[in-house]
Amino acid sequence: MMDPKEFIVLIPAYNEAGRISRVIEKVYSLFPSTTVVVVDDGSLDSTRETARQAGATVISHPFNLGYGAALQTGYRYALKTGSRALVQIDGDGQHDPSFVPDLLSAVEGGDADVVIGSRFLKPWGTLSDQPVYRAPLIKRLGMRLFGMITSLIIGQKVTDSTSGYQAMNREVLAWVSTDKFPFDYPDADVIIMLHRAGFRIREVPVRMFQDEDKKSMHSGWKPVYYVFKMFLSILVGLMRE
């Protein structure tokens, strides 16, 4: 695996004061010399202060701009500071940082430009003696729908098109730092756009933990809005050169 000083771990966060320190501490326990960057997306709690106390570099938005905007702030920081690669994980503790080397190895080995951590690939998606991620029904249906659409469009099986656990090389960092990157729900649409831009995409199996406490963004009418926005984003992406 590449030198930890050559990549950064990006954690977008919004109101994660109760969990963010554990995520940062876990990353540092595995990679003491890497840089952990937390993009605080206008949190209303003490996420910013908690992340700094845990040793992370913190970039704060003045108000909530959305998940995609938080990611892109981190991408641009990594590009500006000369990072060779970036790994992004969520700040709520669902992503197991132990799998960071698996994602980075695929990038460093030249097998892929962007690597997606899939909760549905073997071994973590199938072994009965391991924790299996189980999303709510509506979210599961959305995952399957956009997984099928993504697989069909790019001509490659994609099992987890909504995974936010990803690694990318510097060339991809430069692409996602442009205005082509969506600010609200960067999921299947980004995978499709990256494929059409000529980047190689690969999935590796990772473990994700179930979050029983956090209210899902896929509750109420939000799933309907998400499906509409994602279809629109995919359509717009396909119309672009």
C-alpha cells in the first residue's frame, strides 16, 4: 500500500459530534501518519470542535451546502495539497476503516481509477457469521433499481451504486473537482459520468455497520424526491459530451 503521507482520508460530516471522534481515532490507529480531513458541512452541533480535538484537519462550510458540496471541498483540498489518492468514508461510523488498504491497493496497483467499497460483495455480503448490512425496504429497492441502471449503462456489474465508501486516484480527483460533480446526491450518476469520462471503475468487498439511531434521508417523501433527482441527474449526464 502507498505511503500514508501520500493519500488523505476524507470524512464529510453534518451534526456528527457524537460519533466523529471514534471514526477519526480508528483511522489514526491504522494509519498514524496519514492526513484526516473532516469537512464540516455547517453542523449545528460541536462536530467541528470534536473533530479538531481528535486530530483531524477541519474545513468548515458557513452553512449546510449538501453532501456533494462537502465531498467536493475535500476533493479540491486533496488536489491542492498534492495528494496522490483519496479515500472517503462517512462520519457516522457505518464504514469500517479497516478496509481502506483494500480500496487503496486497487488504485495504487493500477487496476482502477476509482474503487467502490461494496457491502454486497463476498465475503461480507454473504457469510452468515458476519454482520450483514440491511437497509430499509424503500432504500433497498432504490439500491437495486439504480444498481441495475448503472450496470446496464456502463456494461459492468455494479452491486452498490450508492456506496459512499470510495477511493480514487489524482486524475479522478481532478475530474470530480470540476462543476460536473453534483452537489446533492452523488451516487449512481457519478459512477456513470466517470465511466463515460474514460475512468476505470472497480468494486471491492467491505463491511458496513447498520445505523439504527440515525434518521434516514430515505424517509417520508424523500425517496420519491431522490428517485426523481437521480433519474434527472443520470439523464443530464448522458446528454453531456
